[in-house]
Amino acid sequence: MDNLIDYSKNFYRENILNFLDRLMIYLKLNSDKFLNILLYSILLLILYFLSKKIINRIIKISLNLKNITTSPERLITLSSVFNSILKLIFSFVFLILVLKEFDIKVIHIITGAGVVGAAIVYIFQNLIQDVIKGWILIFEDQMRKGEWVNVNNTFVGKIIEFNLRHLVLRDFDRNLIFIPNGQINTVVNLSRELKRNFLKVKFKRPDNLDEFINKVKEILNRLESEKVQNIKIHQINIGENFVEFVISFRCKFVLRDEIFNYIKMEMYRKFKDELIELT
């Protein structure tokens, strides 16, 4: 048993040593080629980072020339797309240079790649459709990372990731929703404008209705701030024993529930005895 173990150790040791010897010989014989590859790597990395800075600068200047509001989210979205394309281009160039160093016929690979490419286009047509739709969505600036959107009147959430392949949303329950760009038909951006909302408040009918209406208006005016704007009485419904106010206000979509609760609490504090219902 001990002899078998010793034999196994010697066998693997000899094979490893032989492999290392061959590797060293190969590296010595091809040292010039590996040195060239190292130089190519350094040069391409320098060019990549320079190109990255130049493209980011061009994006910012182009948006300013077109009088488009430049936001960090917009720049991040566009920059990430162009950076992905730069990585593909420089990776392809590096691969060609490496093949050339080892005397591999690049033209044969490119010719074969044409046939294979046609097959790939057919197989990955959905992926190509996603990429094309992603380009359109990004350059039309329909949405940005961090914004709240309603996609296809089905999915509502905050944009966590947005690239050429897909859109990732986080909904109110903190579920992640992955939507391929090719399946995006309609987008309602909920973050760009203040949204109009309505709140119904029902009171016991007061003896002096005009005075009560003025009091409600005064309270609503005090509630207006940067978060909640254009808060006012939109409609008044008068019954035999009640008066109902439909209150309208504008706020950001993400703040809607917070503002609803804020107005309800204020109504309750000011009109606790007269209040019948808040909806």
C-alpha cells in the first residue's frame, strides 16, 4: 500500500515537473509574442479609458447643445451604454491582435464568423430586438434610473437598472420585476411631473355652510408646501345631513401615500367633531 502511494506521488510529481518544464520552454521561445501582447494590453487599456472620458464629454456637450436638461441619471444611463459598446470593440481588437501574434489566419475566422453570425442573428432575434428597443428608449429619454414608471399599464415600480437588454423595477412590495426591452410598449413616467390626486372628506352639515367652507379653504392653504401643491376644494356635494368635499392636490407619485395620510390627519385634528368619513 505504501509503495502504491509513493508511486502515485512520484508519478504526479514527474508529470507536473514535465509540464512546468515544457511551459517554461514555450514561454522562452515565445517571449517576444507575450511581450507584444502585454504591450497591446497596456495600450488598449489606455485608449479605452481615454475614449471613455471623451465619449462622456461628447454626451454632455451634445445634451447641452440641444438644450436638454442634463441630470446625473441621464448621463449615467447613456455613459453605461457607450461604455459597454467600447468594451466590446476593444475586446474584439485585442482578440484579433492576439490571434495575429500567433500566426492564426484572421480572415478565415472572420469568413466563418459571417456564416455563424447569420445563424446567431436568427437564433437571438429576440435579444437583438431588445437591444434595438433599448437604444430607442435610452435616446428618447423616456425614463432614467431612479424614476418611478408604469410599464404597459401593468408594472409599476422604481427603476433599479436600465440597460440595452432589460429594465429592472422594484415595486411597492420590494419585488424585483425584470422586463425585456422588446416587451415594453407603453411607458408612463410618474416622476417627471406632479400628479393630480383626489381625496373625499365628508362632514356633518354645519349651520353656516359658507363660513365652514372658508374655514376648510384656510386650512388647505396652510397645508400647501413644496411637497404638496395646488391643494384646493375641487367639488362640493351637499346632502340633507352632510356636506362632502372633493379635495384635489398635486404631488410626486412616490409621495402620494404620505401626502394622503398627512391631509387626512390634519382634517381629523381640525374637524374631529364634524368629521364623518375620509376616503
